[in-house]
Amino acid sequence: MTFNRKKFELQRRKYLTSVGKSKKLKLYSQKFNEAAVNLSYVYLWDWLGEPILQSPSDIMIIQEKLFEIQPDILVETGVAWGGSILFYATILDNINKGKVLGIDLNLDKKIINKLKKSKFSKRIKLIKNNSVDIKIDEILKKEIKKKKKIMVILDSNHTHEHVLNELNFYSQYITKGSYLIVCDTILNFVGGKIKGRKRPWNSKKNPMSAVNYFLKENKNFQIDKNIDKKLFFSNNQSGYIKKIR
């Protein structure tokens, strides 16, 4: 077999176009996503033994973007069990570049200790605070000083108001060509009442509604439609926002 990467990439573009136009895939994915959200499907996955709270396809996309952008600083708001922080630190360590800043108001001491003991701890810095606190601005300016590539993942409080505040706050740090990734936009697409614990967000007021409002006011960013074409089974549909200017 002869491997020709240029021909393969052309072939993949054709596949992407076909996949993106597939009504059948869209129908199946909608049904899957609705069922998956109500069954807390994303809670089932681990990275290095720690719950990651992301769908496998979203993790794969984020990995692709980390390798493509190779950020000097990756900010994640919302640390939870620490699995996602470990995953991002693993990727950055493999490309031998960058650090993850994990910001969470409710950082647990056991989780902090686990991350500190990890072999990737040199790639991790944890900050216990509200993600839009004025003190975070001071910390980020110090950390980001002279850094060329900044990427941000928003996965903390999922109310429309909080996510919009985060978008406005962190967009100032994103470098051209990089991404602001908004998690759990799926809440906008599944419709109806979400089963489980009572939450201060719903199918009308959620991370996606915040994204839509943000993009109306900010023309420097746009949803990466090429990601949406292949990302069907996802919690972050239309949440991969690229800085274009």
C-alpha cells in the first residue's frame, strides 16, 4: 500500500462534507444526545483513574485542537474531579509545551493533592476562586505575560448569565486562530425538562444562549462549523468558538 497524505486529506474532506450533510446522522445523534443527557452519560468516563465529565468525542476534538494550536496557556474554568485537567496536561506534556490553569470556586483538597502528586503536575496550576473574579484578571495577566497562544475551556456554572460573563471576560485573552470552547451547549438542543437534580439552567437559558448573544456583539469570533460537521455525539455542539480576527 502506498501512503499519500495529500490524497488522504482530500478524501477526508469529501467524507467530512458527506457526514455534515447526513440527515440520518443528525436524526440519530439528536435521539442519542437526548437520551444520553438524561442518563448522565458523560459521567461514565475517566482519564488516568479520575472522572473526566466529557463525552469521548469532545475529548478527541479538544485533543486535536490542543495539538493544532499548541497553546502556551490553556485555561479551564470548572475542575470538578480533575480528570479533564489531567487529560489536557497529558497532551501538553506530550507536545512538550504549555500549562493548564484550572479555576474552580469549589476545589476539593483531596483533588488538589491528587493533581499535585501527578507526574504532570508541572503542567498544572490550580486557582480556587470564582472564574470571573477581579483577582483572576490579575493572575492571568501575570501568567499570560509574553505568552503567544492562549486557549480557554469554559465548564463551570452553566447559567446563561455566568457563561456570558465568562465569554466577555476571557475573550480578551484569546489569541487569533485559537479557541474559546464552551461546554454543555447541548442543554440548548435536547429540549424540554432535563431530568435529575434541579439546575438553574434549561433549554432556553444555557451556555448556548450565552454563545449566541456573545457572537451578536463580538464579530472577532465565530463557531467552527467544520467541527460541527463531524461532531454529532457531543455535549459541546456549536461550542467550539474560534477567534478569526
